[in-house]
Amino acid sequence: AISFIRQIFARSAAERRGARTGRLPRRRFAPRAPAVGLRPAMAATRWLGTPRQVAVLLWAAAFGWPLTHFGVAAIATEDIDELLQALESTLDEDDAKALLDPHLLNLKGLGPEVVERVVSRQWWGLARDLVAKSHEQQVDLSFAVRKAVRTLKDEADELLRTLNPKYNLAQQVAPAFQWAQNDTCIFLTIKYTVRWNAPGALEVTEPSVNMTRNMFNFSGLGKHSNNKYRYFLSLGLFDHISSETSSWSAASVGKLSVTLRKRWPRKWPRLIADKKTKIGNMHIWMEMQEKLDSTLSGMTTVSNSPITCGMSEKLYCLATDTCKKLDACAQCPGKTIPKIEDGVCTGVPTERASLSFKDADMDAGELGGEVKITRAKNDFDIDEYVVYFGKDDRSKLEHPDGTGQKLGIAAAMGADTVIRIPSRTPVPDGATHLLVFSRNEFGEYATPGSMILKDAVLPKGRPTTLSFHDEDGDKGEVGGTVTIGRAEDQTSLDEYSLHWGKSEKRKISAASYIRDVMKQTDKDSTHHIVMNTKIPEGATHILAFAKNEHGENPQPAFVKVVDALRPCQKREDLDCPKEVAATPDADPDAKQVQTTITVQRAQGEETVTHYSVYWGRSTCADSGQSGAKNGHIKDLEVGASSLIIEIPENSQLPDGTNHILVFTKNRVGESDKCVSVPFKDLQPNPEL
């Protein structure tokens, strides 16, 4: 071992020199020499990077040092795939244990795949060691162990089943199913069992579903009660279905969910075309049908279909819901042409669709957007819907060659549909309507669905100015009049829309709308924001957009929201009056006063316009605006040379007065906070 380690160190030094000079790339090193008694270390070298690391591990193993001190477990977890390959090629459980020994102290990094491989190879002793170590390290291996054991058990059970010589011969049975319908679809739920209330297979393999014309076929292989079954269901439906828009999927455990799109929206009298056919395991899906009955209200249950008429070698007449002989389509109103391959009496469509359109192209003279077509009530024999420009509500707008100016065609699929008009499609001269005609191979229905064509154009003008001054003195609240400067061009402008904005152009994300304000032809428009209106979170501006029925001009007028506050919001604010003083009452008469009041200015008067002086019935301890006032004395302007009030002799003193109060004030109101000084009425001496 020592000789082998020396060779490794020499090889390592050579590789380092080569790596520095660029002549020899550094590469991984794995010794191939036998190492009797060093098997754990040799196994660990498969996942170590440099020859020096390999040598250190072999040295440690030779002297009996624990390999985990050298980070073997942590390094092994970085290459799980190589470890799995090594386990796969190992034939003996002892060899497998030697491979895993370096990692037993770090099972968290070992990976569930390794545990599953140990169990699947049926190395039970090693598996028990792993589980025991997991308890010590508080590592949960239960999922990996249970998964591997379950796989082994399934394989063993499958082997036992093959003892039955008939096991591989799947018995063909018809699965139980339920059905329900609405006006447009048939809904099936198929259970993998022969009776609906009996247990069955949890899943099927090789599922096959085929849906064409009026046929539905399903097959799949399932296992239940140690037997194999081929579930097969074939249904000849009452009427045609649209296979392109029908679908199926695995539902809850042991079931298949199917949605069959009816070719024509109608209420079927039954699921199966042949009323004499009896299917023992077919049931009405009552719970679903109760939910769907509202879609069928007012619809008459049909009696026949092209399928049922074809069974008696007749053709179906939609107009009368009856079957006609092959040469008797002349008796079918409006459908006198026999079409034997489809089993119907047909002709030019006799019903029209309707349509709606909202122009999404805001340029004048151009269109863009979706034309939504509401199908004809009975589009049984309609192949497609064709949309034209119209010069009125019935006549197509024509090209010079006499052909109609067509916008698009949509296939009739038994459901509403759309035609997309590309943006910047020019509006032809004389186009006033959009028309939709029902068409099939025999022609178009003469009466179209129609709508007036509106070329959507946004307002070109926008508000010239926007002004707002907050008159609500509370913090975080505003109130006052918004004035919207009349747009110079009010063409196509119906009103102005006010919104809260997070910038000069962008609305706030939620609840931005304030109000729509009607335009004025001869003056600016205004809107009053009521007092105590909360400023929404993130709002910094008010925006005004020019608006009409088609939308808003994206360029708004704007004004920054300045939250005007009354002065002296807190007692320590600089715009609070410092103090007030008053000389003792010099008038000896009761309820009469003579005094001089002196107000000491606020330290900061930028937000103050006046000092308001009041008689008071209490101090300013709480809020001077909460019942403390007892009569106004005078407002002193900030710009006055002195803040002194002379109260002359014989001035009336309001009853209950015991203080003088002073508030600061600005254009939005007086402060809540104030300063006060006690004041006492000089009473006459009754002894004199």
C-alpha cells in the first residue's frame, strides 16, 4: 500500500507541473492496482477529483483512520449516477456494502435512487443497515423504501397470477357508464367495471378512443381480482357529433371522462340511435343532468335525426323533424334537394346568424378587431358564415365587378364563432354596416344578420390645463374643486375622465377612477372632490383624460396633489404659537373685562397666515377645537408689527370663561392644537 501511495504522489506532482506549463491537462485519477484490505478507500476513489485526494484516502485506510474525516460522503453525493452504475455492476452484497460504507454517515446526500436500488437488488442486510442509520441521523427513507418494496411486491404478485393458465387471456367485457346532456354536448363517465356499483380496475393500459360521425368506441386493458379484462364499449349515437371538438381524459381513479360535441345543438330523446338496443350497464348520470337541465329549458326534444331516418332508408327533414322517402324531399319546406350521403333533405340555408363588432383600431378610416358571430338557431345545414361590408342593413357593398366586398369566412361548427379583422384594414367608401350571410353548397340565405359599422376614433384633443387646490386640512385627505381646461379640439370628445395617478401620465394600479365629467362647450368643466376624501396609496397626481365611447386619449392633463395641512399638527411643531399672556382684569364690574393680550409668535410662520384668539372655557390640554372655545376675540395677521390685543373697559366677558386660547391658522383652517393662559373675571367686593 505504501509503495502504491508513493506512485500516486509522484503522478500527482507530475500532473501539477504539466497543468502549470499547459503541456499536460489536469485529469481525474482512479488507481487500478489491487488493494487488499483497502476496498472502501478504493471504492471512494471513483468519486474523488485529484490523485493527491486518492492517495490520502488510501493512506488513511491503511492505518485504519475513519474515511468520513476526509469528506468522502460529501464528495460521493455529487456523483450519484456513477454510484448507481457501480451498484448495478456489483454482484455481491458485501461489495455493495463496501461501496456505500463511506457514505453511511451522510445519508441525506445519498439520494433516494440509491436506497431504491439496494432494495430492488434484494440486499436485505444492507437495506436494514441503511434504515437503522437513517433513524440515528433522523433521515426519512420511508418513501424510497416503500416504493421499491411495492415494486417488488407487484412483480411477485404478477408472477403468482401467471400460474393461472388463463391469466394472459384477457376477458372482453363492456364497462359500465353514465351519460348526461346539455344543448351542445353529451357527457360520459366510463368506469372500468362491468357493474357501476362494483369494484374494478384502477387504471387501464393501451387506452384507445375513436369518435367519428355518430360512433364512439373505447377499449383498454385492466386488471382486477387477479384477472385481466379488455374493456370495450361501442355506441351508435342518436345523431352526429363533431369529432374535432370532442375530447376525453382520465378522470378520478378507475374512470374515463368523455365530452362529445353535438354536431347540431339539440335536445336528444336518447343516447343510442336504435331505440330497441338495450345496454344493461348504461345509466343516466342524474347528478350531472340536474345541473345541466337549465340549458335545456325551453328546448323541444327532437324525434328524429339523419341517423335514425337512415336506418329506415329515408332522409331527414329538419323543418318538420320527420323522415322523408328518398324521392319526397319536395315535401320538406325550403329543403327540396336530397343529399343521400348525409341522409338529409337540404337546400339553401333558411336561417340567419347575428353579429357584433367593436373596432379596436383607433385610427380614423381604419378597422381592426374581432367580429363575433352568434350562430343561427338551427345551423343544421349551414356550412359557413360569410361577413361583408354593407351599404345598408341588407345589401352588400360591391366591387366594381359586382362581387361583394368580403371581410372573412367562418365555418359553422354548431357554436358561436369569430372572424378577425387585421388592424389598419381600410373602411371602404360607402360602408355603413357589417353583414353576415349563412351559406352552404347550394347558396346564401338572402336575409343577412346586420349591424351598424362604427369606426372607433379616440378624442384628438385633450384638456389644456388641470388645477386643484386642497381645501381639507387633514393629513392624507383632500377636498376641493378640480378645474379642467377645455380642450381646443372637442371633436369626438364626450367627457373628461378623472383618475388618481402615480406619475404625470400613469394611473395608479387599482381604484384609480374618480369621476367622468361632462364637457362644456363654452367654459371649463369642474368637479368637486368632497372633504375627507382619502388619498389612495401611491397616488401623487390627478389626471384628466379626454374620453368618448371608444376610450380615452392616452395623453392626460395632470396636476400634482399637494396635501394642504392646517398648522400645528403636533404640539412640538414649529408653526404652533409659543405662548399667550394676559394682564389681570382691570374692570371691577362682574362679567365685564379690561385686559391686554400678548401672543408670542410661532418659531416658523411659513405655513401660518393668522393667529386666532378666543375666550376659553377650558385649557388646551386635549384639543382646543373640542369644546374649549367660548367666543372669538380677534384674528391677528402674521405680518402685523405686534401681536397685542387691547380689550377696553366694559367689554363683555362670556359666561364660563376661565382661559384665553390662541390657535394658528392658514387658508385651510385653524390648528387643532393651541396655547392657553388662565383668565379670571375681577369680581366686585360685596363688603364695599
